[in-house]
Amino acid sequence: MEAGKQMNELSGKWVQGEGQPYPGLYFEFFEDGTFKAELASMSITSSGTYHADSGKITMDQQKHTLGMTGIFEGIYQIEGSTLAMALADGPGQPCPTSFDSARIYQKEG
């Protein structure tokens, strides 16, 4: 699948549900390669750019309420309206190689 198509596949708002570590946390991916995220219960917001290709995602988090900025590598898988995404523990940390630490998001809308 072409990178542009995969980025379109990610486009939209994905929300962590109950039972996940951060219920209500959402990532919203835009077709122009930017994203924003918010966890309203903790007043945390972030934003930056991303690139997705062949189940791998690179997010350059340029703004974050707690200062966690930098490059986050990860893997993702979409099945229907469910996104499983496993991201590195911090900027510059190793990319996960399995979905053991993946967070589950549901597409909104």
C-alpha cells in the first residue's frame, strides 16, 4: 500500500476507551501529515507531524504540555474501526517490535 493511502487510513480521530491506560486520550491524524492529541482529564495536549508507511509510524511531537517533544517511532495496525498502536516509551527510544504494549483506539465519527 502506498504511504499516502496509509496516511489516509490513519486520518481521523482515534480515542482510547474504558479499560485502556488513558481513557479519553485521542490522537487526531490529518491528511496533511500533522496530528494533535489530547487527554482532557489531565489537561495534556500535544501536536506535531507524522509519517506512516507499511504499519510503521514516526511521530515528531513538536509541542507537549509536559515537554515530551521529539521523535517517537511506533507500529500500528488497523482492523475496521480499531487502531492498535505501540509507540516508543519516549523520544528517541527504541521502536516496539510487537503489539504487546499497544494501546487500543476506536475511530470516532
